[in-house]
Amino acid sequence: MPQALVRANPVHGRKAFFVASHACEIVGMPTEAARALLRDLLDRATAPGLVYTHRWQPGDLVMWDNRCVLHRGRPWDVGRYRRVMHRTTVAGDGPTAPDVAGIAVAPAREADRAWCRAQLTAAGVTVAVLE
């Protein structure tokens, strides 16, 4: 689904990159260049000085605005800790870019898969490679 790469938050007008590991194409840009740019933006957005990692305590409640926060679940010991998660979605703007006829997403290449595996491994997720 096409989305604007940079979007302004309608509440305060601050701009944010709409980028995450699921983004794979930029309309009008060659696939290889687009994926390189998206990875660079994601690396910049997740630089250690910009990352908040929540240290859970009993009774905690965490909320965020998906329009301007890149978030990722982290692994935890399911045998030791109970996780209760509720999601609330507030109605708002849908897709931030118009539909573009004929968009085709190029298939993932080995370099794309290797990058994704590295991201998951860095996040502490066990990765099984199926051949």
C-alpha cells in the first residue's frame, strides 16, 4: 500500500519518516537504490541515541502514536512472564499517498533476506532459514 515517506503529524505538524523494515519500494526510484535508501533511513532512525527501550515493571502501560514512532516488539521469557496486550486504534488518516496504478514490488533478493535476518538477529529473535 503506497504511503508517503515523510508525513506531518496533523496534531503538531512535526514531520517524521514513515520507514520500517516492511518498506521495500519507493515509487519512481530503482528498486536497488530505494532499498538502500530505506535501509539507511532505518539505520539512522534506530541509532542508539534515538532508541527508547522500555524496562517493564508490573502495572506499566505504554502508549505511542504510530504516526511518528517506529516500534518493535522484543522477545521475552514466555515461561516466566505473562504478557497482556490490548490494542486500541483511533480513527484517523488512512493511506497517506494516492493509489498508483501498476505498482509492482520486486521480489526479495538474497541481500534483502540477509539484511532482514540480521535485523531480526540483532533484535534477539531466533531465525530459522528454510531452504
